[in-house]
Amino acid sequence: MDHRAPTGDPMLTARFAPPAVPKLLVHRPELLGRLTAGAQGPLTLINGPAGSGKTVLTAHWAADGRTTRPPMWLTVEPDDAPGAFWAYVLEALHRGGVALPAEVGRPTRAEGVTRSFLVRLADGLAASAQPAVLVLDQFDTTQPPATSQGLDFVLRHAAGGLRIVLTSRSDSLLPLHRYRAAGEITEIRHADLRFTDADAEALLSEHHLTVSPDGIRLLMERTEGWAAGVRLCALAMQRSADPEAFLRQFAADRTTIADYLLTEVLDAQPPPTQDLLLRVCVTDRVHPDLADALTGRDDGARTLAGLARDNAFLEQIDASAWYRLHPLFAEVLRAHLRQRCPGLEPRLHGRAARWLARTGRLTEAVLQGAAAEDWQFAAAQLVDNLALGRLLTGLEADQLGRAFAGMPTGTPGLAPALVGAARRLAEQDLPGCEAELRRVDATLASLTEDPLTDDPLADACGPAARFGRAFLGVLAGRPADDLTATERAAADADRLLREMPPPLLAERPELHALLLAHLGAVELGAGRLDRAESTLTAAVAACGPSGTEAPLCGALGSLALTELLRGRLRQAAEHARASLAVAERSALPAEHRAGIDHLVLAGVAVEQDDLPAARHHLDLATAAPGPRPDPTTAARAAVIGARITAAEGDGDAALAALRAVDAAGLPAWAADELAVAESAVHLVGGDATAALRVLDAMEAPDGDRPERALARARALLAAGRAVDAARALAGVPADDGVPTPVRAHACLLRARIAEARGDSPQAHRCLGEALALARPEELRRMFTESGPWVRRTLREDPRTARSHGWLSPRAPARTARTARASGAAGTARTARTPQADGQPPVVEPLSARETEVLGKAAELLSTEEIATELYVSANTVKTHLKSIYRKLGVTRRSEAVHRAQDLGML
């Protein structure tokens, strides 16, 4: 029978045929399974934007034979009147083998369908022996409401005889909420249709393309899993000589992606909507009020909501009032805007900047102002809002730095000069920063001399601008190591801060912390350790509120270095680890981490004679991609590195590292540190003459430092001049103001001098003093460097030796994870070795934690001290000790330590 549409035209056969499944297909079994399950109920909705793979997925499912009865297919046209739509539905059912009673009839008019027809159709489907599964492809909101209402009526009254699978770009006018409430709908949305990394890799593989994981991630970032975008990129990559380079460089507006998006998405919108899309594309996200500001109309809310509902490559952000365009669509729109409306884009950026500034969105306002090349406005936003620090620290620093990269050098105005100085400081271009600050000072001076000037820039000469100058003066003082200038700038900044509105200061909690952190670091660089400790402690205390993570990390690192220089190793390590924890917790980018925390941990490990850990942390410190350390920190890094390298047996490399530091630019104390370190390297190599020569060639700083007197005594003693060495040690006071390592080492040298002259009781007394001073901080390295005489002396006094088991070096490979793993394995190996003295073998290996507890017990720490060290309770420590006693076959702590030492466990 010749079935025709109500218009009298023949039925289009193509509308009843599912599209051919692409040969290069990504198999998505999870989605296919959801479709199969959904087809057991009345309604399945597959909803997503153009090119998201809705039709491909459904066609694959229809061809896959997953249903007992092959689904019927109908491609819906947007201009189908209800009569035409139902005529095509009946034809699809007929071609699918569904036998309906003759009384159902057929629509006779293209523009309407009677209620009676819908009742007869629903009743006929309900009487079918087997449910009919019908795919309605491209069933969107463009369908007349009567069509959706009729479909809902038939679906609800067909008693399971009809099951519909809809694909659409927008939600249809069906009452989806009712189907959701009844649990009678399966929905596959855009988020489900997005390709995963594995899907993209599979598709590229089908195109015979091998792409690195980084390339896959880049492709997914650009396309956000949009199926058509991934496919079009794959086709373009096939034509590219270097597919990886294509992914790094491709511009969406110069590919077939642009044609697809302009044709399928932009051209499908009415002219007012097209105009809105072209105007809002200049922002990363858009608010309805911002859209109105950009268009000059008042339909932003309605239009944006409609675009999001219709999956027009615009989506709502987390149920807020804000929306965002798909990045590829935004890129294409911007290129189209430049071509269609030359010169409009900068003006739109300017409008957006001012709207964002009025609504308190500072960073976005600055970025939009910079995009408009309105440098005065963009820079003034940072200066007036006390936000210059955002160019130097925080998660936005890189983004803001790139925004101002195009600002011409010498851009007039106070605010651009301040921003220029901050940018150059962020780039560690100290001469460039100083040049910009001189320009700032000249502008401030001229405006101060003529306060009645008509220069419009005079309005910028307020407390905020003056604070910005002082603020940058403090920050610039650190790389310059200029304590006087830094203190003066810090005093100015502190005074000007008190003139600022309290609400504005409440929004900038990082300012006070940054000032203190940098002032403390400069005091540290000048060798004012007491003042540095006080200032840096205050900086840490000022870092409570959110947003102060970066200055907290820096202040803790500098405080750790201060404590290291004072010989307080435990506190230094605690601060360094706290700095690392803050950096990890706040996701501080690696390029903003200076590596001081790892440098301190390397210094602590050297003093404690844990050379593998020292090397590990030094490598991490020197490999840190963050800002270069200030001169004194660089000198300290060279000293620590030289000690490690010399201990590893490469004296030449240690000397080369020390001599590579430009001592001319260092304060006297830091230059003296280098000389002391070089002298120590010569001593490790057995050249006492060279060690003395280095010290004699270096002019002593004012008030000869105890470290220098100690180094000279060491060299003299190594040269066989014990009397001169004793005289030199008189320059090392025994008071608490001298760092503990220096005092302990001085006692050790006195012990050696006493031993050399045969005064064994005095040698033992001095050695006991050295051990007592060294034990709290586990200062092992000085005893190792003193040669075998210490252990020989201790063997003569077994009681003293037993009380100083902490002198035994730790096991190698001291990264925490490796240490735990290797400790357990090593204990297990040792435990199987029977002892020659007839003691029974260990019945069971010690665990890694038990080994740690036993090691702390060997250091004569109390139960409570061990608990504090290992961050456990005292009861947990007692439980571990009982287990240790059982495994080692002993009854007391001292016996456990001796037994473990005999077995080589400690």
C-alpha cells in the first residue's frame, strides 16, 4: 500500500533508517548497557549538544541486537506539524512489523490530530503482543507543544506497549518531572556522553595515531571530551606531520571545528542570541547582568538560561547564576567577533572590566582591563585594592603576570610603574625592579612638590600608592640583602597600613604576614638571628586566615633556617616539615617554592650524620623550580652541599662549589661561613696547612665569630699545634648565646687536646660535656669527623658508652617511605642470624614501628618523649616495648637495646 503523509507527499524512506555506524567507532559498553536497561521502561532520554555522539551511540545500540525486537527508527524534522509527525510514527511502526487495528486510522490533516486518534492508537499499542521500541532522533523543543502532549498521552496510556528512546539537544516539552518521580525514565546526559581519556585514546588508536599521555590530557582539556571535537582533531592530526605538535598549537578557529560550531550552533540561533554569544565570549564566565552590560539589552537572564537548556555549548556553573562557554566554542566566537566586528573586542573587555570591578571581582576586572590594554585601569585596580602582592605570590600570580606582559615599558602613571616593579621583582629582575621604583619615586616626588597640579594622575598619589611603594621596598630588600632600606620601607608600610580602611585590610590578611616574612628573611640574611627569629615568629602568627598560605610557607622556611644556624636542629626540622606540609596542603605551585625547607632538612641530616638523607634533601632543594635563593641562603646551600660532597669523598667538587659563590656580594658573616667551610673541606682531605691558609687569607668580621675561632682551633690541632689550638678555643664562649654545635665541638676539641697531652680524666670530662651538649640534637657528624679516638675512648668507659647509643649512625636511605620499608626488611634478615654468644635467635622480626621505638629507646628518651617524637600515645609506646621484649627474649629496656646492638639492628 502506498502510504503518504497528510500533505500528499510520499514518505521519506531515509527518515526510517538509522544512520550508518562509523567504521572508526569507540565502543562504550557501559552506555550501551544503560540504553538496553532503559528500553525496558517507557522513556529513555539521550540529551547533549551538537556533536556529542547521541545519534552515533543510539544507532550503535540499535544495530547491536541487544533487544528482543529490533527498535524502530524515526528521524524527526523540526517543521513537522502534529499530523505529519503521527503519520511518520505510524509508518515507522508499520515498517517495524507492529500490527495496529484498522480502526486506529491515520491523520488526515497535517496541522492537527484529534484526541480520538490518540486514544485509538494508545489502545492498539496496549493490545500488541510485544512492546514496540521506537527511537525518535532529534526530538527537540522545536516540536509543537501539541506533538509533545500527544506523545505523552500515548506513552502513558499504551500500558507498556510503547517504549520511546529520545535523542535531543534540548529537553523536550514532555513532563520529564513526572517520569522521574515515577522512576520511569533513563537519562543519558552530556556529562555521560563526554569522552574519557581512555575513549579518546581508543579513537586515536583507530585512526592509527599514537599520542603520549600528556598529549591525550591536552586534547581532553581543549575539547572537554566533546566527541565531535575529538573526532575532528583526530582527522586533522592524521594530516599533520607531527600530531603531538598539532595538539599543542592548533587554533580552533582555523580548523573544521570552527565550521562545525558556527554552522551547527551559532547560525542555529536567532540574531539577538548570536549577538549576545559574540559579546559574552570575551569573558571566561558570564553573569546575566554582565551579559546585559555587554549587549545593552535586558534579556541576558532569559537568553543564557535558554542556551544552557538547549545545550548550545553554554552551561551553568554549579547551580550558580554564572555560565561558561565551552572553551573551543569561545575561541571560535572570539575569532568570528574580530572578523565580523573589528575593534569591538577591546571595548567589550573594557565594559566587562568595569562591571567586574563594580561587583568586587578584582582579579577578573584586572584581567579584562589588561585584555583591553587599559593599563591605567588594570594597574590601578591592583594598587588601590592593596593587591600588588598577587603578582608575587598565590595561585593567581602567573595569570596576572601574563596579563601584564604586554604592558609597554614606561607606560605613564604611578600605578603602571608600581605594577612594572612588582612584575620585575616576580621575575627576579632586581635591576629592572629598582629602575621602576626610581620611576615611582620620581612621580611621587613631583606630585608632592606640586599638589595643586591638574595632572589626572595626581589622584593616584594616595595612601594606597604610597603603601605599594613601601610594600615593594620591603620585598625588594630580600634579594638585595639591604637591611637598612628594608627596615625603613617596613616602617613606612606599617604606618600606611594604619591609614587604610579596615574592611579593605580585612580582605588582605596576607599583607602584614608578607611584610613580616620578608623583613625577617632580610634580618636573617644580615646575620641578626635573634631579631629574625622574633620577626619570623610574628609572621607565622599573622598567617592564620585563609589566603596566607604562601607567606606562611616562606616564613616557616626562613624560621627553620634561622633555627639551623642557631644549632636548634629539632626545631629547625619541625619548622621545615611544617613548611612542606603547608605547601602540599595549599597546593602551592612548585615554581613558587624556594626549597629552603629541604635545604634545612639537608643541613639537619648532615649534622646528624645521615648523609643519604642529606643528599636527598639537598637534591630536592637545588632542583626546586621556584625563585632563586637570596645571596646568603645560596651561600648556606653551598656550605651544606660542600660538607656532604666532602663526606662522600669528593673534596675537589666540594671546594669548587664553595668557590663558585660570589663572596664579594655577601655580608661579612656569610663570607666568613664560606671560608670556614672551605677550611673544613681541606681538613677532611688531610691538608691542615691549606685549612689555616684559607682562614688567614679571610679578613675576620667585626667581633671574631665563635665559628671562625673553632675552625682555626681545628686546623691548628690537625697541624699538631695543640697549644695554639687551646689558645684559639678561648675565643669560643661557653654561654648559651653560642650555637650548640659550636659549643659541643669546642668541648670535643678540648677533649682531644687533653688526650694529646695525656690527661685522660680531663679528656673524659670534656668528651662527656660534648656528648651531653650533642645528644639532644643528635649531633653525630662532629664525632665521626674526629676519627676513631672517640669510640676508643668510649670503650674505656663502657657505662658512658651504653648511655650514648644514639651515636650509632642511622640506616641509609632515609626518605620516610624507603626507611620504613627497608627497616622492616633489614630487621627480618637480621632476626634469622643466631648469635655466637649462645643467645637464642630472635623469635620474630621487629616491625618497622618497633624498630623506630627501639631506636628512640637507645637514645635514652623516656616513654613520653618517644611518644612525642613518633606522634603516638604513651600507651602505644608501652605496647610496642612489650612486643620488642618478647621478640628479643629480654625483660628490660637496656637489655633490649644491647641485644639489638649485638644483632646489628641499631
